[in-house]
Amino acid sequence: MARKLAASGHEVKLANSKGPDTVRDLARDIGATAVSKQEAAQDVVGIVLSIPVRKVLRSRQPLQRVPNP
């Protein structure tokens, strides 16, 4: 999905729980920007999440900065 969004001209941020260094190569290959999970929720229009259910509660804090429509 990130690849298709980037190819369509969208600014795409790619993050995971291990940090931007672990997704940097993939992000470069697909035209996205590797960022921390905190940076991923800043200044965005939309967010696509893929989180194991057991980790959902630990991932809520960065999402609290996303403005409500």
C-alpha cells in the first residue's frame, strides 16, 4: 500500500517499532521516508496501521497527537 501511495505522488512515511534505520532501505526503494513511530503521526492527513493486537495498547500514545477531523 505504501508503494502505491508513494507512486501516486503522496508523501509517505514508513515506521516500525524498531526505529527508522530498520525500514530505511525499504522506504528508499518505494519512495517513502523512514521515520520514528512518533514522527509518523505528525503533520499527516491519514494513517494506515498494521499492528499486532498485543501491541495496540503500547502504540496509542503517538496517535494521540493526530488531530480529530
